Amino acid sequence: MLKYIVVIMLVGMCTLQTQATEEQWHPNWLPADKIIIQGLDKVTARVFTEEIYPNQLVKFGTLEMYVRAAFKAPPEDTPESVCYLEVFENKIGESRRTVFSGWMFASSPTSHAFEHPVYDLWIKETIVHQPEPPATNPTQPEATAAQAE
């Protein structure tokens, strides 16, 4: 976490000194379409891995999780996946309460860790689906050549 704070401070100072454009200092993070979250029930040693979409509800034991935003670093940068996660605990006979709300980094899950006496949660990866390029019709050049004759 300290590493990210130092980087943010340095970027701020450089921006003030050089009057750089916004594009030069902010990474081109890609919005993620799917997030892979892994969890552990410390009592039963049950592990779960779930692929979820942003704003989709996922339940694990007494926990309810929502990923509000997720991003992945571009391929040319150091690999990094980050997501904003909200976790609520919904015990029987008690009101629903927030147990975690914040950013999680796949490369350093302890920098902003989910702390709970029964459960551990961490993100494994964010998945970005790039649009496929339009398919070319391999028969099209042949048809054009036949029409030319």
C-alpha cells in the first residue's frame, strides 16, 4: 500500500512541475468484464473460486459480495488486477452489516486485506474480453477475381 501512496505522491509532484497532460501520467487500465475471486472458510477449510461479473451478487457462507469496479493493467505494463469490492455479513437474527469496502490488488492481497475471523477473500485475476476483429471472408477475393474475367 505504501508503494502506491508513494507513486501517487510522485505523480502529483511531477504533474505540478511539468504541467504534463493527463494521458502521460495515468495508466491505460482496461475495464474488466469478469473477476475471479477466491475465498476460504477458516473453520471448515472449504475453498471456493467464483467467476463473477461487476455488480453481481455472490454469496459465500454468511457473506454477500459485490464487485463494483474492476480493472486490469494493459499487456505492456506490469501484470496487475484490481477491483473495488463490497462485502456484507448477513447473520441470522442480526441486521446486515458492511465488513469490507475497498480496493483489492491481486499482486499484493495484504496491502488492503479483507480481515474476518471466519473467512478470507482475495482476487485472483480480472478478465478483459477484447472484441474480436471482424472475420474476413476467404472466398471474397476469389469471387472478385472470377467477376473480373
